[in-house]
Amino acid sequence: MPANKNGPSGKKKGRRARLIVIAVVLLLVGGVGYGTYWSISTVRASFPETTGSLQLKGLSGPVQVKRDGYGIPQVYADTPEDLFRAQGFVQAQDRFWEMDVRRHMTAGRLSEMFGSGQVETDAFLRTLGWHRVAQREYDTKLSPTTKKYLRAYSDGVNAYLADHQGKSLSVEYAALEFEHDYTPEKWTPVDSVAWLKAMAWDLRGNMQDEVDRALARSRLSAKEVEELYPAYPYGRNKPIVGSGAVDETAAKFDPKATATDPANAAQNGVGGATQGFQTQLSSLSKTLDEIPALLGPNGTGIGSNSWVVRGQYTTTGKPLLANDPHLAPQLPSVWYQMGLHCNRVSSACPYDVAGFTFAGLPGVVIGHNQDIAWGMTNLGADVTDLYLEKVTDQGYLYDGKQVPFKTREETIKVAGGKSRTITVRSTRHGPIVSDRDDELGDVGKSAPVGTDVGDVAPDRGDGYAVSLRWTALDPSNTMDAVFELDTAKNFTDFRKAARDFAVPSQNLIYADTKNNIGYQAPGKIPTRAKGDGRYPAPGWDSRYEWNGYIPQAELPWAYNPKQGYIVTANQAVIGKDYKYTLTDDWGYGARSQRITDLIESKIKDGGKISTEDMQSMQMDNSSEIAELLTPYLLKVDIKDSFVREAQKLLEGWDYTQDSDSAAAAYFNAVYRNVLMLAFGNKLPKELRVEGQCLRVRPADDSGPAEDLDGSARLVRECGQRDPASAQPDGGDRWYEVLRKIIKDPKNKWWKTTGTRLQPASTNRDELLAHAMKDARSELTAKLGKNINSWSWGRLHRLDLKNQTLGIKGPGVVQWLLNRGPWNLSGGEAAVNATGWNAAGGYGVTWVPSMRMVVNLDNLDKSRWINLTGASGHAYNAHYTDQTEKWVKGELLPWSFSESAVKKSTEDELALTP
């Protein structure tokens, strides 16, 4: 479906145009038998009332909801309870389908909406028990005030549900009625809290790396695997916090201190006995791929950019703060823009805040209030461990003794089918995730276990089970932190709120109207007595337990650093001499260093950075890997004139990945083929793209991979990994892998086995030549023979798909609900991080899901943009009305003060008791 390009509502001409569009759609749909059902009234029935007056039960006083030309609401109330009750009502107006799908996902109840196809997903999610943990969190951890606000929010949602059902909730419910009767339940506070578990799951750190390293060992040696996971380049890409250490006397982090004993650094990562694991985790990996990723495919793409510049280097004289989280493209966007304002700000009603929140969650998650602004990026702390468990009929082995499982039964209701009951088993480490698929019984069958000298692993019998230890499965106070951030007035308040931000562990940046900037690393981050968390651990050995958590006071922070700016983009938080191990699987710093270089180039010689400069930096499309690899590609002597024609595109190219660039298209195709030839074809089937078949030596055959000669011992193996998470994905980890070998033309990784269609390569230049030839053929097939018609955007496209029904619904429903494609600039590990997976293709798999630039000198001059729009209703004017501007890198004005909001208001709704 083409993008909805209709402008804001409010003008009769625009409304008439939208009705014409709807009518045309209905005529088309009518041709396949749905015309009677998909009437104009069906499509428009769920559009919210945004003007006039409505009664909202439970209010203590009147509430005003003021929407601008993009349907973005600003809510004004006299009490916090009224504010959050109205927030629940308004978000249900715009986004209830999205909220309902999310809560069914977090509770493992998707089968109740969508039938038997979701049973396995539900079974895995019930095993993790997100909703159970959220319930414990609500019952035992959250403050009375937080629970009061959660109840008020739920009341607002339920007030909307009381008067709306079926097609009046959204057109998706009308479509769902074709399959079975379904009526949404009332919203509960726990439904909101459980969403934080989904967010934590998608930002869970290095779990996928842990699985992938173990899987790679079926074909690669331990040394080869480590070569594919090089150390972070501290000397080239700056950490977030440039100085500081834990003051052992005071037992807290001091930004001015230095590490006194580097030999003791990362003491909780010492060990490594588990690096001998060669666990066949393919079935577990497949199951992880099938879990809905509400924020994005877990891996190198999950991240974000944020940076803040102090007033000494800005044109305003006060800080500027930018943030753009990189998450999965969705329709509607995962974010919801909103302002929450007390009519009179006081201790009794302290809210005057605006920014980005999640539909289904009260408060504002990222944004600013009248005093401070804050942003977030994924810290990527290692907060998960997989444990191999020796299980028997009596339980599991632990320190030589049999320990009984903790068990519970879960009943999964299935729309249109019979309910299914599962038994969840847990060890002291957590739920056994390998119970959730018939194939998972094979996990651990061939897992040679590395142990210390003299230690003996237990007999594997039918194989080891796999359990999951994860910080998010313990109740925390993260929901408290959201409200605390919303009302923080200074850096002290900000750090106090950060202490409650347990999971997911995020980099929090800060700026205030008094010209201060700061950073805090929060989170519940474990320490390990033995082992480093990079490979599955032996669950039967108590020496591999977590032995505590990094004290909050000892986590890194910074306040007004002398360089005058702070950049966080998923790079290392602090130098390698820091006392604790946060993770070894950082992003490798391509984006963060590019942002740093852009800032420093702007402020050198007394230059100043403007709001426009911050916005321009967010759209920087420069490719670091292109700058590294292109000179070597141009030196290769290409005899074939057909390939040479494409090679010439790279001459004089500035490494910028604009959507209309032919050079960017060709380079990225070459890069993809370099990775495939040098690394991808040598990885086990569990890591390669599903359906990608090769003739290879059996995994248990001895001898180097480069000796393959087409003899009878070769077998045909086909990839098993979802394209969005296959390897090599092309992220900046692979930049470092290539950087290590690019100057060594004889390195073993350049050597490949010949095939009927491709001769073997024996060195770097031969492999690069093969990659350039393959890329020329590939783009000729995809984009045409004429290289002048090539462009990166034609390969690198964004499709926005409506949740669930836009992916797996009937074709006509998908056609109605989905939008796109759009041709995008940017790329993997660029600042404009329109990510793609090099193993899977060029399509966009994650994006800057929103962008904002906050001006602390004049908050009304701040700017923001969402990926889609405020509305979740197909054919509403605000369904995708921000997308075209987002594609172009434009930002919308962000009104905040009462006078600015009044000036920008186009629709006003009064909610009355």
C-alpha cells in the first residue's frame, strides 16, 4: 500500500480527499468479496473524538486535551491522578489495538487472539513468565504513589473500553471478527508493568552473541571464533566516560579518580573455563528468532544515538540534547508523543513534562520537563546467562546432588481450538527454556564442556538442558523510575531516579536549563564468581553462580566533563581498567566516534553548534567500512569490462550512503559478498540464512575448511536462521574483523573453496575480485544492466507493517493496513542507522524510531519526529503523516509552554467528571 500522504486533519478539503481514498480502496476490496464488510463506516468507526466534550468517569475535575496539526496530544489537569487517567483514555483512543496485542504478547496469550499458530510463542513466553514477574513487581516493589498512578491510567483505558467495542475500537477488531468472537478484557496496572519486561527482553544484551559463539564452535576452532569477536578498540573509539574509577575507600565511582590496580580490573569476568563449550543450540536459537521482537531484532542493530553539548559550544549558550533510538520499524511506531501538564505545578501536582512514551504505559519515557531533558541508549550490559543443566527424572544436578525442579502448570487458551497445558520447570538459575520445543531435546547432546584441570563434566546421557538466568525475571522498581525522571529538577534527582532504573540497563544522558550536562550508567548488572558470561556456563557447578550485583554507587557517571559534550551510541561505557565487567560485547563504536568527530570538527577554532547542526548530524550517512575497504577494492586489477564499469563507481566516492547514490548501492553489495565469501560460507548452518544451501564438509569431519575439494564426503547443508538475525550481519563488529586482516593479503580468512560457478580464492585480492563480480551480477539482476539507474534507496527500502494482521493476516487486510515502501539513505552502523542485515539482504530491519533535539535555552524551540504518526487507525490522517518528513530528516516543532501549545492547537477536547 502506498504511503498515506494526507496532511493533518481539520480542513474539509483534506477530509473529503481522505473519503475519496477510502472509497477507492473499498471499490478495489469489493472486487474480492469484502466490499460489504469494509464499509466507510467500518473504516471510520474507530476514529477518536478530538473536539467537543466527553465525560470521563473518575475525574476530580475537568481535563483539557489539546492536539496539534499532527494529532499529538497535550493533556492539562489539576491532579496527577486526573492526568494519568486522561493519558490512559487518550492513548486508548489512538492506539488500543497496539496496546491489546502488546499485553497479550507479554502475558503469553497471543493464541487467545490469533489462534493455534501462536501456541509455541505463548509457551515460550509463559516459560519466561513476564506477566508473573510484573505481578510480583506490582505487589511487592512499586511505591504506593506509582501504583496509584497505574490504577488511574488503567481506569482511563477502561473508561474508553466501556463505550467502544469491535469496529469502534479499531478496524483490526472488525477483521478479527471474521475468525472468532473476541472481546478485550479490562486493562490492569500489571498490563502496563509487563511492557517493561518486553522492552528488557529486546534490549537484553549479549544473549544472542552467547548463543552464536557456541553455535559457531561446531565448525570453527576456539581461536577462529574469537577472531570473529575482536576486542573493543579502546585506542580508536572513545568510551562514553573518558575518566574515572571506583574509589575503594568511599565505595563509589569518582569521575576524577584513576584505577589504582589495573590488574584487578574486571574481576567479575575472570575465569573462562566455559570457553570450551561447543553446544548445539540451534533449536534454542530458532525459538528465540520466533519470539516477537517489539523493539527490534536482537543483535548489533539494537542500539541508539544520543549526545549532549554544553552551552559553551552551542549557539544558544545552553545545552542541546539529541536522541534517536534504533528499533524495529513498526506501524504504528513503538513511540507515542505526548505532553502531560499540571495546570499548576506544585508538590501535589509536579508534572510538566513532554516527550515519547509507550502506548500502554503512563508517564513519559524519554523527553524533557521544565527543568531537565534526558535521553537513552542501550548500555548492552551482560544481564543474561545460559546454563547447561544435567537433568534426570528426579531433578537437576548441582554440586553433586540432585535438586528437585520448581514446577508450575500453564494453560494456554486457543481461539477456535482446544486449550493446551504446559509444565514449566525451573532450576535455581531460572526457567528451562529448552523445554519449549520438540527439537530442543537435542540441545547439549554434543556439547564438549571445557572445565578446569581435574574437573569432570557429568555424563550427558540424552543431553544437557538449557536454563536462563536474567535480571528482568527478578522484580524491580523500574516503573518508579519513569515517574521520578518525569519530575526530576536537577542532576541529583536524575541520578536518584536512575538508581531505580533496573532493567533494561540504559545509558542515561542529561542536560538542564542551568547549563549542566551529565551521564549515568544505571541498571542491575550481575557479577560472576567464575566465568565471563560469553559462553553457556555449567549449571551443576556452584562456582559459576552470580555472586552479586555491581553496587549502584560504583557505576560510572559524569557531570560537566571538561570536553563539554557526552556521546553515547552503544560503545564501551568506560575504559578496560574499570573494576567491573559490564560486558565484553559492546557495539564497536563506529557511530559514537563519528558523532564525536562531527562535534569536534564543528567546535574547533571556536565554532558553535546549532539546533540545525544537531539535526544534520542525526542524518549523517557516512560509511566507516566503505572508507576502510574502498581503497583496496580500487587497487584490484579487474579485467572484465562489465565488472570494471561498476568498479569505477567507487572512484571519487565520498563514502556517503545517500538514497540516490549508485556508488553506495554497489559498495554495499560488494561488502555483503565479501562477508559471505570470507566468513558466511564458513559458518555452521544454524547461523546462515534460512534456505541458503551450500555443499560443505560435515561438521564432525576433521581438517581445515580450505581443503574442501568436492570429494564425496561433502554434504548439502541449508541455513536455518531468520534473515534479520543471520550472520555475518555486517555490523561494526565485522568492521573490526576486516580491519584486523585487511593488511594481510595471505590471511586464511581470504581463502575460499571453489565451486562449479566460482573459482577458489587464495588471497585477499582474488576474494575482493570475486566479490565485485558477484555484486555486479547481483545488482544487474535487481536494478538493471545500466549502472546509471542504480541507487542505494532502490535496494534499501522501508516497509511499515501493521502489528500481527499486517504480517500474518489475509492479503487484503495486509494491503489495507500496511504502508510503503520508502527508499532510504543511511545504513548499518551509520549515524543515520537505517540498519540492514548483510546476510539477509538490503531491506531495512531497524531504524531511528524517533528523533528529537531538545533546546534547553528555549524548550519551545525543541524539535521532534516520530516514525509514523500519533494514530494507530488505518486511514486516519495521523496514521503515517510524519513518515515522509522522517524519511527526509525533517523535524516538527515541539510546543511545550502553555502559550506555545495554545498557538499550535487545532483540536481541543474537554474531559469532564
